[in-house]
Amino acid sequence: MTALLAPASAVQAEQDGDMLRVHMNHARVLKLDRPVAKVIIGNASVADATVSDPTTIVLTGRSYGTTNLVLLDKEGNAIADERILVSIDEGNTVRVFRQTERSVLSCTPNCEQHSDLKAEGADK
């Protein structure tokens, strides 16, 4: 993560190597040390970024995968270029394997099949 981009103190960012990790269907608040004028997401189907105020970005995981986040100032200079990993929150899930089939159950509070996971993408 660059020195200019830091997670808000109330929400700690998880790092996966040099990637900023965001859980699917969750938001993460990022604070900047200078105002942002333009926000670019490499793949908008994986993540979304919203400018809350000139120095606060809200990053939301949309679907599983990786993309990047580029932030530019009003002169077009790069403030940050961060790689993003969107993954499932493993804390409340159960994986069920039946020979070649697999399912992921989201257990919050009752276990139900996770609607966003496809069998071929369950291991990602």
C-alpha cells in the first residue's frame, strides 16, 4: 500500500502480499492524505469505489477476483495504484464436498447455500 493510501482507523485493511483485500459484499473505507479528483477501477464487476469526500474512498467488493484501483489528483497525477483482491469472508462459511461436487454454505446465522458462488469458482 502506498503511503498516501491508508485504511481508516476504524477499519483495518487486510493485506494479502501486496494486495488490498476486500470481502465480497463488504465495504472498506480508505483515507487519503490529499484530495482525489478521479477514481478508476480496472474491472467494475469485481469492485466499486465511491468518493465519500475528497480524501475518503469507499471500496466495495462486488464479485470474486482481482482488479486495481487508480486514484488521480486534479492535475492527473497518480495518488495511488493499488491491486485489490475480492474474496469471500471465510469466517462464517462451511464447504461441503460430495465426490466431484462442492458447495459453500454461508452460516450467518443459519447455513444456506451461498448464492454468489458457482461450483467451479468455490475454491477461489
